[in-house]
Amino acid sequence: MKKILGVFSVLVMVFILSGCGKKAETATFTQSPMVGSEVSIIVEHEGDKVTKVSCKAVFDNETLQITDEDTAKQVSEAFETSSNLKDSKMKYTEKETVITYEAPANSVKSGSSFKEGEKQLIDMGFEKK
């Protein structure tokens, strides 16, 4: 009986360790819709399953003549409206304005296929870094 339990314990450990062996990977897709801006979608995945998606837009303040936080807020609101975003967050510094947001409805989502999402983003004009 002890031998059976010993073998069973070893098999359980092998299955547990093999389940932990999946390596999470990250892929970044970027697009520059206009001079002085870059939009990035960062997709984390394990194999073909998307586990997390984060998005950000970076605006160069000098190029876009964003001179203060109020102007940055106006740019952020215009970006949110034109991109049909919800719950975006803006961070203003002297150098740049960064807006982080959830992936749009027409973009890749957690739980979806990474390969399909990758194709969709490339079709939308994003480049994989």
C-alpha cells in the first residue's frame, strides 16, 4: 500500500509541475496614428490563450504643443471620445502625456485566441515589436 501511495504521490507531483511549466509571454503591438503619438497594446498570453491586455497612448507634449495639464486633459478627453474608450487614466509630465485604457471592444480580449488577436491587430495597422 505504501508503494502505491508513493507512486501516486510522484505522479501527482509530475502533473503539478508540468502544469506550472507554461511560460507566460508578452507581445507588444504599436501604431503611430499621427506625428507625436504612439499607441501600444501589450498582450500577455500563455500559448494561444490571452491572459491580459493593457493599452496606452503616449503623446509627445512638445510636438503636439501640450503646454500644461489642462491642455493634456483636453487631449485625453478627445482621444477617449474619438476612440470610444471607457475608464481611461491620464498621467501628465513635462515631456509627455500618457493615457492608459482598457482594450476597445473591437480589440483582443483576455481569454481569446492570441493568434486571432495578433492577426486582428495587424489588420488594424499595428506592428508587432
